[in-house]
Amino acid sequence: MKVIYGVDNGFLDFPGQYSITLFFSGCNLRCSYCYNLEVVDGEPVIEFESLQSYLLGFQDVFKKKSIYVTLSGGEPTISPYFNMVVDFLKQNKFIIGMHTNGLVLPKMKNIFKSVILSVKTPSDNIPSKLIDIDSYCDRLLKSIDYYNKSPYKELRYVNILDQKEWVGDVLSRIGDRLDQSWLVKKVENFLGEKNES
Ligand code: SF4
């Protein structure tokens, strides 16, 4: 059974740690600036058995169980193979991180050591009738609560120029839940630009 699109490893994805990154195919958004469209549109190509051997091989090489693995994509949480891969990681004591757009919550709780939640207002080519702003903000607020329990969390905000009418609204609804000064500054910049135009 083919479960993921690809793997990578290095120091970029888990703060301060060498980690393996797993790329799940598919996404529930299609951002105009997406740099991973081949993953978003791609099909899984790596067999589950091959992935298991690859990951366990790292434990052998490093002679320890605490290998860091970041789930990315695409959007990992919408993959039909997400739970299967996470179960394997948990059973084998890997330390799990994730990159997500926050619109779908995983069923399991308190398993992520690190989460980067990238808030992305849908691009024009994602018609707002597919997801209205109320349910969009509601999902993000639930995600912020959920991932706040992770020891390391980073909430990124990506401003999409082609959907400006959503930006101020989304940020006014979720902005008070955020404590990252860079984000607040970005909001202020945006609102400043908006007032000037
Ligand atoms: S949420 Fe991320 S992976 Fe999905 S389309 Fe947007 S940038 Fe690409």
C-alpha cells in the first residue's frame, strides 16, 4: 500500500533537531503561491513497508528511539493514511511534529511535540462557497486550542494578496488568540496598508 509522496531529512523542519520529513499527497486548499503543488496534486508513491524500514533504519543508525519525524505535505491531516503512519510512529517511539493549515484536526490528542500551524486564507481559486468564513475561523480557533498543548508551537500567518477581503476579518477573529509579536506586527502592517489605500 502506497502511503506518502516523499521523504526528506535535515535540520529545517524540527526546531534545532535533525529530523525526517514525510510528505503526504493532497491538500484541502490550493494556495496561489503554493511551492509544493507537485505534492498537492501527486499520488502516494512510497509503500508503507518501505517507509517502515526506512524509519526503523534511522533508529538503528542512531542507536536510539527518539528520532524526530515531521509530517508535512500537502496537508497531512486529510490523508487516508495519516492515522496509520502516526500509529506506527507512536508505537515505535518516534517524536512527532507537523506542518498543517489547521482546517482539519487529527483524532489523536497530545501526540505532537512540535506544530507549525500556517494560517492561509483561501485563494480566489478556492471559492468561498466551498468554505465560508465562519466555519473557516471556527476551525482555526479549534486548531489553535488543540495545538496549544504541544510543547513547541509556532503559528504562522500567510497573507494572500488575492483574497484581501478575508484577511482583516480572519485576523480580527483569531488575532487575540495569538501571542507572537511578529504576527501582531504583520496584522498592524496589513491594517495600516488597508487604511492608506
Ligand atoms: S495549504 Fe500549503 S500545501 Fe496546501 S495549497 Fe496551500 S501552501 Fe500548498
